[in-house]
Amino acid sequence: MTGDYIDKYLSEVIEITKKIDKNIIIKAVNILNETRDKKGRLFILGVGGSASNASHAVNDFRKIAGIESYTPIDNVSELTARVNDDGWDSTFVNWLRGSRLNKDDCIMIFSVGGGNEEKKISVNLVNASKYGKEIGCNIIGIVGRDGGYTAKVSDACVIIPTVNNETVTPHTEAFQAVIWHLLVSHPLIKTNEMKWESVK
């Protein structure tokens, strides 16, 4: 039974890899390249497991891609103060205001569902996206559902295909890492050598 699940899960990984829209990834590469050329900043947003991914990705985009990048997740004091004082739903949008988001910047959203205002799911991501559209900056998403708010408003949204309704969350959060590592190591994005690739 255990072996059967492992085989099924890994076969799903292969299936997802084959189904991802590569043209959207190319679009994301071009947006990131343009953001860096304009000296814009990259703001990465996510909650739950996607929050942890956001923190990791900030490191990679700064260190490997040379793009000035930030996430509200990395400052626990500010994050919790905003939650306490203003409420969870406005946390990210108020942080973006405090960061003086401008049209040359880019928002990247990691999320399983992408946010849904009606169902009150990840409303903080929805509000941040709305603000980004108001300002006129680009939005990139890496999400697991095509019906969420992120997929609807992003300039480039990589949808992680659903191949099994029982494993949407683990596959989406795992593939967020696959996609952002693809982006930072892409020849048009990478500006600095990675440590183990440079060790002879």
C-alpha cells in the first residue's frame, strides 16, 4: 500500500511537469527581466506553506538573480503588529503601501487557491492584487487553481495542473519551488553563479 502511494504520487509529479504551460513561464521570465532593467523591486506574497516558500524565494531572487526582493513574512514584528492593529485581510496591502509600491515593481504571489473574496479565503492576497493593479505594477502568480483571484488578474500566472484532487496542496507548494528555481536559474534571469555549480 505504501509503495503504491509513492508510485502514484511520483507519477503525478511527472504528469504535472508535462502539463505546465511553458509559454506562461517565458512570460514570467520576461516580466522579471523587465522589472530588473527598470530597477523595480519584487514583492513576494504567500500564506501557510507558501509563506515559507516566499521567504526562500526572496533569497534566491536577490542572491542569484540580482533583483531587489522582499516579503512581509520576513519581519514577524511588523506582520503581527499589522494583523493585531488592522486585521489579517489588510496586512499585505498596507505593507505594500508602506513599501511605496510603484508601477516599476512586481508582485509575485504563491498560493494554492489564489484567493477568493466571496469565500473569504486568502483575502489578504486579493487585496494586495487589487492594489497592485491600481498602481499598475505587474503581477506574477504560481498557484494551484485557475479560478482564484490571482489567476484572473495576473500578467503571468503559472497554474500547477490538478491531476489528483487529493494532492492539490502538496503538489502546488512543491511546484512553487520548482518554478521559482527555474526562473532564478534561467539564463536571462541568473546574474550570479550558484555555489555548488561554481565549485570544481
